[in-house]
Amino acid sequence: MSAEKYDRISSLPDAILVDILSLITLNDAVNTSFVSRRWLHLWAEVTTIYILIKQSKGPFKYWTSFPKKILPNLTSPLIRRFCLDIECIVNKYGLEQIDLWFNRVSDRWKIEEIKVTTKGYDGLISFPVIFQIHSLLVLELYGDLSLNLPLKVFKIPNLKKLAIQINFTQTKQCKFFESLMKSCPLLEDLCLHFCSICKTGFLVPNKISLLSPNLKKLNLSFSGQYLMRTIVIDAPNLEYLKLGSSNNGLPNFSFVNTPTMLVEANISGNLSKGEVTTKFFDAISRVRSLGVWRPMMIGSMTRMFVNLTRLVCTMPCSGEDTKAFLGLLEKCPLLETLTVNFTSSGTWEYLRLLCYIEAPNILIHAKKIEMNFMSSLMLNNDVLNLIKYLLTHARVLDRFIIKISTDPSGEILEEEKTQEVEACKEIFDWVRFLSTRYQVEFSGRYLRIKQSGEECKLIKGPNGYIICK
């Protein structure tokens, strides 16, 4: 059987076999030459150089083996990509040799894409040659890289995509990055991770500017204890914006020019309240798709989301957040799809008032509403009041979906099962009371039900549970 499989692979055309070898490490590709004569020289035609370093002595026994024995035998003129994964501590000599690899590869081929990844190594890894490759279009640097390089080292004027991680607790790193941005006038896609390490003696910069006239996609993520106060964005052609933080804290953001071409924005983290945050959301008010964590932080914005058709809110089920959430819906007159992800549950007086006169009378124009909960225990009376409110005030609704994301392989809790069944009864009784024709779907841990108008279909109900007849 193994011989048969081997014959099938070997019978493939050389071009396909070379594409397969280009997906694995160069060391493994070289080893395939020992399989048979059919594979003897195929490795030399790979179109991607992919090197994995697991030991400090290098992937080919000795650091000098690669430039002397491997590189000269590569025959493809189409090598455009160089990937390097480092999973060990590399000494100074090893770093110098790797930099030499980049030098020789870029001299021989028109390298357009470089990706360097380091894992679990808290050291100083720096490759100055990378920033001097004129043909480079894509540069991705992940992990513990030291970027304390001379500010005049940059010669990558054609770069269009940059992904990089920087420790911004060091002033040198900030100057390095600002110089790097100035050297990339054609940059369209920037993914930047701010890694602020908590150590004494570091001064967190107050402000950093992101200047890129052709930038279309900006992804900023933050980790660590200390963050700079302000990030100024000057990207008038920006179309996509994503901001995220592992500790939920985000700095202040401001735009030099309003990004009138912005289509989508995703904010997952706490922006500080006040005038700065209000101006930020006013500046992105023309987006068509918006994802936000805790809508209460944009409750004071003055403008309407006049183009917004898709809204995703992630928030705790609290009275304050729910009030801000409804206020946000009032600012979205063209909304078509609404998704709400609840992260916690609780009991708040405001939710109890949603179905009474104290609640705002907001018309909801979404055609599809989806509500996601982490547990059936979150479906308490207050949440059910919110569901009733959305169902009552929806004007053009086609589908209303409720999902419970509890792990189905986990322990079955009788309390959770009872809560889910009782919540389903109340929700679908309310649907029948409204005499609606839109489709309501409930996908829980114990029940899966779909109802359209008066027709109800029980998809799944363990233990004989049938709550809609």
C-alpha cells in the first residue's frame, strides 16, 4: 500500500512536485533527494526558501553549509520568498551568518517577500540586511526581534505590506519605527504589535505618529502593562482599521485627516472616555461595518453612522452597557445585520424597564439579529426583556438568532438545562404573541428550535423536551 501511494506521488508532473517541495523546509526538501533518482534534483528547483533553525549550530550541521553547498545548487530563477523560523538561542556568529544568507539571497534573486519568526527566545535578534532589499514588497517580523538599527539603514522603497512587533518602552524603537515608515511611501498594509515590557528604567513615549499616505489597512494590537498616551494616524486613504488589546486598555487615537474612505473598523478594547474618544468615533462615522467592545464608550458621539449596515457589539449584560447599546442603535438608520456577543450576566434595574414606558422607543431596521451567550445561565429575566424589546421594535426583520456557545462535551448541569428550557418557552410564546412572519432560531446546548410564523420545528431536544407545539 505504501509503495502504491509512493508511485502516485512520483507520477505527478515535476512542476507540481516542486510546488510541494516549496511548502516544506529546505532541509527536508534536500532530504527527499535520497528517496530515488526521480527526486534527486527536484529540491534545487524550489521557488521558496524556507529554513527552520532548531539548534544553534544551524539547520545544515554547520552555518557555512547553506551559502556554500545549498545556495549555489538552487536553479530556479523564480525564488521570490524567504521564510526563516528560529526556535533556539542564536549566538552572535550565527546571527552574522544569517545576515549573510539574506545578503547573498537578495543579490542573486529578486526577493519580494521575507518572513522571520522567533518563538520563545527573549534575546536580541537583528538582521540589518533585510531593510536594504530594494525589491521587497512584503516584510513580516514576528517574535523577539531587536530593532535598534541605524536610522539611515532603510532602503525598502517598494514595500507594500509590513507586519512587525516592537517594544515601544524604548525611545530608540520609536525613532526606528518612525524612520521606517518614512522610508516606505508605497505601504498599503500595516500590522503593528505594541509590546510594552514591564521593567523599571524604561520611559513610555507620550506619542507616536503613523504617517503613511497610501495606507489602506491598519491593524494595531497592544500587550503589556504600559501604553503610550496618544497615537496620531495620518492615513487619508485608510479603508480598514482594527485596534485590539490583550489587557482591554487602549491609548487615545486621533486622525490628522478624517479617513473618508474607511469602510470597516473593529475596536476590541477600552478607549478612555471624554472628548478625544468622541472625536475618534465621529471621525470613523462613515464606516459600513463596525465591531466594538462595550458600546458605552461611544455613547457621547454626536454624529450618526449614516452608512453602517453591519454592527457587532461585544459587551457584558449590564444596565449601563445596554442603555449605551440602544443609544448606538438609534445612530444606525441603515443597519441590516446586528450581532451582540454577551460576555457576562447579571441583574440590573434598567433591563427590567425595557418593556415599559421608561425605555426609549427606538426603531430597529436590521434584517438579521444574532445574540450569542457563553452559557444558558445568562438567559435570565433581564436578558429576556432585552430580547423581547428587540423583537418588538424590529421593523424589517427576517431572522432572529440566539446561540449558546457552551462546550457540548462539558458536564451537564441541571440548572443550566432548566434555564434554557424555560427561556425557550418564554421567547417562543412571545414570538407567537407578536404574530410575526420572520424566522426565529434558537441553538442551545440542550435545544435547537426553528420557528417561522406559526410553524415551529424542533431540530433537537434531548430527554423529550418539546416546548413549541
